Amino acid sequence: MAQLTISDDLYNRVAQFKQVDEAVIEDSIGFDECMALIVGRGVDSMLADILGHADQPTMLTSFQQLGSKYPEQVYAYIAEVLQTGAAIHEREQLRKKIGFTPSNRQPKQA
């Protein structure tokens, strides 16, 4: 496993923040798991800051360029997302067929 060198102050902040993570996930975690969670979320947040304001045509062009450069990974990912989305859609349709109504929506009166 790779090692990460951080200041004592940041180490202490993460060590103290661990209790917040544990309260949210309702389970205890180790320091390394907490650090990985924080760093992972940080990377995701920074990427969202960079790409979150990109318009749809720019994102589409970027995805197409990724597909040209890394077709195996990108197209496998797209297929997986589409299959997952289709499965969710099918479950929703089945729920409607059997009369399942989420608790926040009241059924229509006949």
C-alpha cells in the first residue's frame, strides 16, 4: 500500500473527523479507511468543481474523445450504465404493474 505524508495538524483533523464519518455510516472505521474516504471524496469534489459547469455539447465531445482513445473501457462502462438503468426502469414498471406506490405518493382514488 502506498503511503501518504501529511502534516500533524491535518492528521489530527482527520483523526477527529473520523467520529463524524462513523456517525454518518453508523459503524466504526479505521483511520486508513477514513483517510481514503476523505481523499476520495476530495478528488470527486474537485472534479465536480472543474467539470460541473461544462455544457452538454462539451461533455458529449469529451466522452466521444475518451471513447476514441479508450474504447474498451469507455464503451464497457456505457453498456454497464445502460444495463443498470434498464434494470431500474424494468423494476419501476413492474412495481407499477403490481400496484406498488411509494409512501410519499398517494394512490389515485377510483
